[in-house]
Amino acid sequence: MRLPCQLFLPSVLLLGLGAPAWAAPAQYALDPVHTRVQFAIDHAGFSKAIGTVSGSTGTIVFDPDDWSTARVEVSIPIARVDLGDAKWNQATLARNLLDGERHPVATFVSTRIEPIDAQRAIVHGNLTLRGETREVALQVVLNALKRYPLPPFRRTVGFSATALLSRAEFGIDAWKSVIGDAVELRLEVEASRSRGGADAGDAAEADEAAGPNLPAPETPVETTPAAPPTEPNP
């Protein structure tokens, strides 16, 4: 049965209007302040040496209703590696290890997403480190997707992720008797929507969070105290 054209067009328009604005994948920019990569590696069997890298940048395309459409591109400034000691940092960036001078940036680009449930997925992608590219699988957990509670109240998404990789696969095989091969990765990630890509409800939520526009309290006018009386000269 064919619907008359005059009925079909309004039906299509109503369906489009009824779809929530946030249903499509949205793009988020990584927050380099609240995004950090942490790694742990065996130190001669005595302990796990722990280091971090801050300042990562990149983009995340994400739809919470369909993880399979997600995309991730991240740049990690290897030159900012920090193990808590200046000499140790310098040794880690040396040519026989991370070779930070010739390869100051590592990159991760997702290739496919394997959803597990509403909060978790496996993000497969290519990690390029020290000039070598290998596939890495990140175990990702969605922590929150909501408006940030402080100005400018942008929609923000947060993830935690873990992975395990072999440093030898990236050509980092020096000091085998002291440094382990297995590298445990942990990532804490925050990313926010750009000003031009805000959700339709963001403005209303921001107004609600900011509260009513109350008039500023009157500032009392400070008066200059009168000079103390002077005693007459004898």
C-alpha cells in the first residue's frame, strides 16, 4: 500500500524531529591536563618502575548507544616521560631505549571497536612507538558522559583503559637483565565537546547549574577615618 506523498513527507519529518540530538556520534577533543598515560615495568625483579606521560592530544568520536562507530586518534609526547627522577628520565629517553630525540611522539589510531556491554569495549588500534607500529588492544571502560560541572559547562566524556604490550616488539630491547619486557599500560582520559559542537541541552543545563542571575550584593563604601585630634603645643 502506497502512502500519498502529502502524508509521507510529514511522517518523515516527524521521525527526524523525534530522534534525540545526541544519538549520532559526536567528536570530543582530549583534555591534555586530565589525560594521562601510566606505565609499569619490572625493575630487576625488585619492584615495578612506574612512569607517566602527560599532555596527550587528539580526538575521540563516540556514540554511547553504538560503541562500534567510535574512533580514536591520540598523540602522546614521549619527551614528557616522568619516572620521578631527572637522571632516570634522561636514561629512559636515550637512543637505546625510547629514543626521544628522534621519536618524540607516539601515536595511537583505532582500527576497530569490539563492544562488550554499555560501559565496556575493546578498542583495537595501531600504536606507533619509536618508529615501530604494532596492533594493541585497549580494555576500555566508560566512566561518565555528562556536562562538566564548571564553566564553560561543556559535554565531557571520561574513560579508563588498560593494555599489556612487549617493549621488544617496538625495538626497545636494551638492558634485558634489568628492565622487564612486559609493559603494563593504564590510561585515564577526559575529552570535551568543542564550543560549536555542543548538545542541544547543554545551554539549558549550564543555565541551571549557574543558578539564577541574582543582583550582585552592594559593596559597602569605605570611609576614610577622621584624623585623630592633636594635642595643643604647650
